Amino acid sequence: MRIRILTPGKTKAGHIAAGQKKYLNRLQPYTKIELVLTAAVKVPARPSPADIKGVKMAEAKNILKSILPGEYVIALAETGQQFSSPELAAFLQRLLDQGNSRLAFIIGGPLGLAPEILQRAQQQLSLSTLTFTHEQARLILLEQLYRCFKINSGQPYHY
């Protein structure tokens, strides 16, 4: 399986960047994984509805250009489907069994995802009913992917 996580901008918080690196390294024995950072769009201090729409559209344009042919696209969205860790592991295994060996997870910027991204995605996933920063969502997704591979390979996943 090949996984790419498409998201705008670099991770600025050092502790979150360190966690992302840790899980990217832990995932290497299980899958080819890549964090693809698209161009970030500056958000005005007090964005108007038009500003918000414009930022989301510009980020969507950059993300949509980064999706490769044949990738199964999963958008992280607050309205997406929620899974337990074992359910997410089973979902990923089903995708693989159905021939979807190339996945692209999309995480929006600070303002979320444009409707064009949600429409392009074959699946929408919610990490929680809680709200996380886009940087935290990257780390949580990486940790959950690692947990999924541990589950699917029959290894313990609770510490």
C-alpha cells in the first residue's frame, strides 16, 4: 500500500513536527508513506466570508493538482464517517482487498476544506467530534495509520 497525506503548509509547532516524523518512521516497515505539503495560503486576521471562500478555493486548487491518477481519495472532514481504530484498520484492509493500494488522505488548512475537495473524495473521514488544529490532525492521522497497520498485522496496538 502507498499512502500520501496532502495538506497545505508546513507544521510550525516543533513538538507536533517531531511526532509526525516519529510516526512517519514507524510506518516505513508497513507502507510507503509521504507527507505532501502543498502551498499554504495566508489567512487574513479577520477573514470575511469571501476571504474564507477564497483561501479554501486556492488551497483546493493546489491539493487537487497533487492528487495522482488512481489514488483513492479520503478527505478528513468534521462531517465524515467516524471509525474506532479496529474499524479503521478493517476499512483500510477492505480498500486494499478491493484493489485500492494507493491512498491519498487530504487534510485542509486552518479554515478546512473547500466543497470541491469533499466532492472529489471517495470517502470522508472524521477523526473525532472534537476539533483539532490541522497540524494536530496530521499527527493523529499518522498515529492512527500506524495503529491500523499494527492491528492488521496481528501485533499489539495498545501500550
